[in-house]
Amino acid sequence: MRTAYCVETVRRAERELMARVPEGALMQRAAAGLAAACADLLGRVYGRRVVLLVGSGDNGGDALYAGARLSRRGAGVTAVLLAPDHTHAGGLTALLRAGGRTVAPAGAEGAVRRADLVLDGIVGIGGRGGLRPEAAALAALVAEAGPAVVAVDLPSGVDADTGEVHGSAIRADLTVTFGTHKPGLLVDPAREHAGSVRLVDIGLGAELPAEPELEALQHADVAALLPTPGGESDKYRRGVVGVAAGSARYPGAAVLAVAGALRGGAGAVRYVGPAGDTVLARFPETLVSDRGPKQAGRVQAWVVGPGAGEDAGTVAEVLAADVPVLVDADGLRLADAGAVRGRTAPTLMTPHAGEAAALLGVTREEVERARLAAARELAARYRATVLLKGSTTLVADAGGAGVVRVNATGTAWLATAGSGDVLSGLAGSLLAAGLNALDAGSAGAYLHGLAGRFAAHGAPVGAHDVAAAIPEAWRDVRDRDLRD
Ligand SMILES: NC(=O)C1=CN([C@@H]2O[C@H](COP(=O)(O)OP(=O)(O)OC[C@H]3O[C@@H](n4cnc5c(N)ncnc54)[C@H](O)[C@@H]3O)[C@@H](O)[C@H]2O)[C@@H](O)CC1
Ligand SMILES: Nc1ncnc2c1ncn2[C@@H]1O[C@H](COP(=O)(O)OP(=O)(O)O)[C@@H](O)[C@H]1O
Ligand SMILES: [K+]
């Protein structure tokens, strides 16, 4: 499991650790890891030109000490001091002793244009708001000049706790973060600014609490969740998932949800709705019923909503069932909030940003700017588990207060019509197989993201390709975990 902790928790843990280690030790650990990552990126350090953007805090100190290390290895290092009267004194002395030089922002253009590498040490977890004008101008110059950029701890200008970006922020190729990931490194739009992320261990682990702010499943975590049939299994014991989806207008949504559900671990898929013939033509193994959800026979979980059109009656009927229910797409609009809140069995809602915005009464852009807050807010309002889809997929458990799962496997190729329907079938199938709503949502998103990658291989795909690649994703999770 990859975990991320918010700034307040990191600060508390750092205080506790600092009380037990020699003064300055943590910064030296951070700087050593940072310099090593820069050396890896450069390939050869000797003769390279490195520019440090140095702000007023310890983030700048990290950059200066790392710059000193690179300078000792033969790099030409220039520090641009954004706050010359408040520069980290120890770091500055170390850099100057190692042969580095300093320059004011006004005189930095030449050095930036010649640089092989720029280290962003403007602000770290002490940053508030976007970059200030002088730093923003430097960031624009760096972006235009195009050297590799390594962000120290996190890209300056992004919100470490939320992933929000207020104003301008550094765009990095690599972020070297210390002690633990911060939520902003895993949640867009900030995540996009971070590039790839490397975690440097500074010994913080033992001081961090058990419950992080965010967690991201890895192969081993998902492998442990995947349902596997045993000797005693039959199709009913593996779980039956009911899919109430599709309409005369959108029969394809039913097919795609069933396509996902058939690959999600349930023993059988029961389809209810007006697209039965279309579903059967594509998937003859589906149990099709032309009666409503109540009369369709027992299921262990329902998926309702994809392509449902205006069929509020079916949504209400499904919500009245005493089994886990996944509500997606049109179902989200048609569901009565009180009925969702009143359910005793788990509910998993799977909106994209537009659907979440409609439920919250805000704009889509507002949701995309503050995904974490939106997912938590919906989970609180509906007392349901909420999987918020998009470039970052988040799963907040019912109530919204606990740890939020973030999915790291997605690819932008999944932004294709109907791929959400596949996800709803897949996650609903995992619910029917016995996973709780948080696990079903996050393991479903994980497999779905991986399937998207495998199906796409860097080229456009349709949603049915994603569904067809789910078994490959499943095998990859299971087999790579066995090898690890
Ligand atoms: N505390 C520790 O034990 C460790 C801290 N480390 C580093 O220390 C950093 C935190 O250092 P600080 O607490 O000094 O905070 P920062 O260096 O992140 O920033 C604080 C300073 O930046 C200014 N500032 C805030 N927002 C700004 C903005 N938008 N534009 C320009 N300036 C702004 C503040 O006025 C303050 O002077 C971490 O991110 C990490 O890089 C590491 O050395 C590891 C150990
Ligand atoms: N930029 C992106 N990067 C990664 N995944 C994305 C991106 N955009 C969309 N997705 C994923 O693609 C799927 C689209 O679902 P959805 O918006 O419901 O589409 P539809 O309604 O057409 O089925 C979701 O799983 C979502 O997380
Ligand atoms: K930084």
C-alpha cells in the first residue's frame, strides 16, 4: 500500500523524530536522497549545469545542501535566491564552500537558459497559495527554456494536502519527496505538476500514525482482495450480480456493464431491463429477466443506472433491496437522496466529475479543482461510499471522514464513451463476490485502469476493448504478486 499523509501529520512526525536525532540530520538525509536522484537523472554529474531556485524556508535548504553535493561532484551550481535575507544559512554556506555561486532572480536568465537541471526549492510543505510573481516569472522562464526540473518535496505552488493548484505552480519531471507522499502528489491537478515521484526515506515511518489521509492500492493489495473460486464454489456461492441498466435509447450501456460484470468475479450475471435481447446476443451466458429487479431472483449485489434514461422506478426498486448496490450514471440523478441515506446495506456511488457536480450543486470545474473535498462531501451527504472518476479516481468510504483510496493505474485512454459502464459492472461484480464497498470500488478501479492500459498500449480503444482486457489485468495482478 502506498500512503500519503497531510502536512499537519508530517510536521508532528518530524518534530517527534527530530527530538531523537542530531540537529540537521533529517535535512542531510533529505539532501543526500535528493542529490542522488538528481545524479541519476543527469546520468553524469561532472560538468553539468545545475540551477537551484531557493525560497525562504527549509525547502530551499534542502536544495542548497543537495546543490553543494552536486557541486562537489563537479557540477556547476548556481543558486537563484528568491529571498536573499531569509535564505537557509547552513545550506548557503555549504553551497558556497563547495564552489557554488548565487545570483539574484533578475540576473538568472542566462543561467536558467544554460541549465541541464533546475531544482525547485521555492517552497515545500510550508507553501501557501500559488507562486508569487517573482517565482512565477522564473517558473515561466524555466518552462520556456526546457531543462529537466526536479521538485524538492513537492512542486512549489501546489497544495500539499488537497492537490489543488491556486494560481501558477512549477511543473516538474521528477519530484523527490521526503518521509512520505503528500496527498497533493497523488491527486490532480497537482499530481500532473509533480511528474514521476520518488520517495526518500528519512526515517519518518515509525512516527506516522496508522491511518493515512490517502492510500493507493498496489498489486499485492489487490491480489489479496481478488475473489478466487475454491473446491466448494458454485455459481451461486461465488455471488450473483444483478445489472439493471440500459434503455431503448442506450442498449449499449447494458452490454458494457454486463461485459464488466462477467469479468469481475461473480459466478453469474443477472440482467434486468429493456436491452435483454441485445445483451444475450453479445453475452449468451447472461441470465436475462424481463421482470423488474424485485422479481428477478436473488442477487448478492446490484448495479443500477448505466444508460437507464428516465427509469426512476427501477432505481427506487433496486435501492429498496437489502443487498449492496452500485449506483452509476443516470441512476445517480434518479436516486432519491433520502432513500440512499436510509439504506442499511452498502451503497457505492460512481459519479464522474460532471455527475458529482450536479449532485453537489457546483460546477464541474469546481469538482475537478478540489476532487478530494468533493468525494468526501458526497460520501458525507449520501452516507454512501463514493468513487469519483476522472484523471484521478478517488474512493471515499461512507461518511467521508476516513482514509480515501486513490487509484494510480488509470490512463487517459480510458476517457472513452462507455468505459464507465464497464467499471460499474466490474465493481458491482466484486461487490457481489463479497468485497466491501471501499474494496470493490478501489480494486475495480485498479483492474479497470490496468485493463485500459493493456487494451490501449498507447493507441485509442473502445470501452469493449477495456472489458475484454480485464482478465489480462486480473492475471497480471495475481501473477506479478506471486513473483514479488
Ligand atoms: N522539518 C523537517 O524535519 C524537514 C523538512 N524538510 C524540508 O522542509 C520543507 C518545509 O520547510 P519550511 O517549513 O521552512 O517551509 P517551506 O520551505 O516549504 O516554505 C516556508 C517559507 O516559504 C514562504 N512561503 C509560503 N508560501 C509561499 C509562496 N506561495 N511563495 C513564496 N514563498 C512562500 C513562507 O513565508 C516561509 O518563509 C519541506 O517541504 C522539506 O523540503 C526536509 O529537509 C526534511 C526534514
Ligand atoms: N484523463 C483520464 N485519465 C484517466 N482515466 C480517465 C480519464 N478520464 C476518464 N477516465 C476514466 O474513464 C472512465 C470514464 O467513465 P465515465 O466518465 O463514466 O464514462 P461513460 O459515462 O462514457 O462510461 C472512468 O473510469 C474514468 O476514471
Ligand atoms: K519545492
